Amino acid sequence: MYDTILFDLDGTLTDPGPGITNAVAHSLRRLGRPVPPRAELDKFIGPPLLHSYRVYAGLTEAEARAAIPLYREYFVPTGMFENEVYPGIPALLAALRAAGKTLVLATSKPEPFAVRILEHFDLARYFDLVAGSTLDETRTEKAEVIEYALTQLPAAARASAVMVGDRDYDVRGAAQNGLPCVGVAFGYGTRQELRSAGAVAVADTVATLQSILLE
């Protein structure tokens, strides 16, 4: 039984596709770089931005760091809210709270942005803790975010904790902290990606996810 549940945000609770991909396209145009097709830009959803700019856009470390403030030029006023809560998520969170679960957001998105998104979609009230990356990029990797979240919880919480996410980064970040991960295949990762990374279970729907977390 899982008593403490850490949730990813992008691709797990909400579909942030338009906002993130529009912000990436904006940043690449500002850098004078070609903008890949939307299918390529979707790869930016989930992983830390520094990683994505280097791997998926071929930028150097310095170029990737220069791209981030350009990304935020679009994302902060506009892209943050080009986003949609997946159907069934509010009811899932309410059911978990009613069952006495401790809910934590653990996201690679900068923490201030994550808080604003939760508040905008009226999801903040379900969470005991919000843990995200830092704006200065000193905490960006998923394993670092999960580690930080766990340090904010009572020690006993780790023994019954689980991560829920849609990408292999969530699964591997959880494993690095000794946690199992339940993957969700309704986000941006595939069942194969999640299983290959070591997910203990994969939910194709929010209803299935609820069954796994409340079993």
C-alpha cells in the first residue's frame, strides 16, 4: 500500500503540450535556429530543459542556458496556461486525499511555475507539498527533485512512497531514490518506455491509476 504519492506534473496531471512547444519554438526563433516539427518539440515535454535543448535541439551547454530565459519570455505570460488538466485527475486526487494519502508534486518544472499552474487549475488544495526545480538551474534533474521532496517529509514517508509519472526520467529518478514508480501511458511516454525503465506498473487510464494507488 502506498501512503505517500509523488506526482509528476507535465504529462501526468496536465497536458502542457501547446504551451511548452510554443515556448521552445519561440526560444529557437529568437536564437536564429530552425524550429523542428511539433512531433520533435513534444520531446521537450517532461525532461529538464537544459537536457532537452542539448539533446533534441543540438545546442551547446552555453546555448542551452541562453535559450532558457528566451523560453520563459513566452512561457511565463502565455504558455504556462496553454495547458489542460486530464479528465478524471481532480476526482483521482480527491479520492486519494479522502483515503488519507499524502500527496506531493515532484516536477522538473520550476517550483514557482508549478505552484501557479496548480493554483490556476484549482489543484493546489490536494497537495501537502510542492517540489520543483530551481530557477537558477541548481536543481533540475528528476532524481534531485525527488530527493529534495523526500527531505521535506517525515522519514517514515519514504517507506510507503511511490512516484507517478509518464516518462522514463520519472522512473529512473524514483529508482535513484529507492522508490518504485507507476507509469502513466496517457501522457507523453509509451508503455514500452516506462516498462523498459523499470516501472512497477503502467496505467493506460486515470481510472486504472486510481485502482493501482488505492489497492
